[in-house]
Amino acid sequence: MKKKLLIIGGSGLLAINWAFIVRNDLRVILGLHNRIISMDGVEAERMSIDSIEHLQSDFNRINPDIVVNAAAITSVESCEESLKQAIDVNTNLASNIATICEKLSIKLVHISSDHIFSGEEKFSSEITPPIPLNNYAMTKYKAEIEVKNNNPTSLIIRTNFFGWGTDYRHSFSDFILNNLRNNHKVNLFSDVFYTPILIDELVVAIHELLDQDKYGIFNVVGSERLSKYDFGLKIADSFGFKSSLIHSIIYEEQINSVIRPRDMSLCNIKLLEVLGRKIPNLNNQLDTLKKQEKFRGKVTLTN
């Protein structure tokens, strides 16, 4: 019998891609709140996240073996505009999910962020002290603390992923490709750095960690540190678009921008030692992204 995987935040691009990747090996249930979707080979369940009691009732009904918490408000601007909502979704919901999973002995994977550091150093490790610079970072870091305290055997994943989005939610790579296809200029920061990973590689690595019954914090990212501008150039090259459409801009020159870390690169040495292998290089990951184009983002919306 297949293990049952419940992904909370089931309409997000991470959840949709995750379901595509593992639906033949696991019984996948997308936990949904507002938006209801339909995917071949994947179940969907409407869940109430308004109280821990209602949430636990849903967990008892669904009875999953593994829970992935991918629910979050990821817009930095939205978190600045509504701190209460950001705390409710990014921190309090994560805390409740961790508490329920601990009570019901369900393995929990909590998706965190590379955004929680000051950006003053490159390749932050799992033991680098977080220094949140904005509300999004603060709520995600507090979520890590709550999850670890409420569920000591949870798996906390810090990452920054890319992949195919949907009609209603685009990824960073979608943003770049949509502009390139329309022959539009793309302005990208040349002084903001990170270590991106294709969702497929992220999901495979997480399930390898689950197979080894690992817990605690893991940086699940690519091994290459590059700027957002250089990432855009790589996308243009991989998909055969004009690199001249990718324009370099400087973060410091932006007006009225929410403060963000300039370097979000993470060190993945701990991950690689546990996996006993390397993460494919970014060029290979982009080749995979290109091959997936016909098959991802095909989601039917229902009301």
C-alpha cells in the first residue's frame, strides 16, 4: 500500500510540482483552503486552518503518513503590509501543524526559506545565526523555532527553488521566460545572490532525507552561488532567447524597496554528506526545466 503524503498549501507551485513528481509512488493529497484544483492521479481535500482543533480534525480524517507544510505568504511586500496575516500563516499555522504531527506521530517536513539571514556573508550554514531583516524573514524564522520546539523530529528545509508555475501563480523562472518570449526587457539584480535549485531536485533530496529518517535543519539548495542577473542570463541561454534582453540593476539604487538580504546563498555540505552524492549543476537543471515545459503547469481550476 502506498504511503499517504499530505501537502498543505496544496495550490502553490511547490505543491503542484511535488505532486507531479511523486504521484506514481505515493498517494498524494493536496490540502487546500481557498482555491480548489484538480490534477490527474492526485487527491484534493479542503482543510480548515482557522483553529488547531479544526486542523486536527482534518488530519484525523485524512490520516497521512507524511505531511509537508508548504503553506506561506511569500510576498515580502504583503508581509510588510499585513504583519498579523503573515504571523497567522507563516508562524502560527506552522506551529499548529507541528503540534498535531507530534501528537499523531506523523512525519513532518516544514519548508522554510533562505531569506532569514542578514545577507552579510555567503554560503550560510545550518548553524549560522539567522538575522531577519523584514517581516517575511522574521515570521519564517519564528516558524522554525516553533516547529523545532513542538516537533523535535521534524525536518526543516531551507531552500530557494524554481520550476514551472501555474496560470494563477508564476515562479521566478516563469517571470523571466514570459518576458523573454514577449521580447521584453528583464531587469535583474546583479548584487543579490542565492543558490537556486530545481523543484525536482529539491523533492528528490527531501525524500532521500525522509528515507534515512533524518530530522532537524537542512539546506536543500544548489551548489552554485550566482546573482539573480546571472540566473537570468543562464535561462536565456538554455532556452535560446536573446541575452541582451537581460539587464543588470543594482539593489541599492531601488527606491522605497523593503529591506532584503543581499546574499541568500546557503551551504549544502551537510546535505551532500548525508546523500552521498552531488546536486546536478545549474545548467543540467535548466535543461531539465526546458524538457518539462509541455507537462508542468497543466492544472484544472474548479470553484
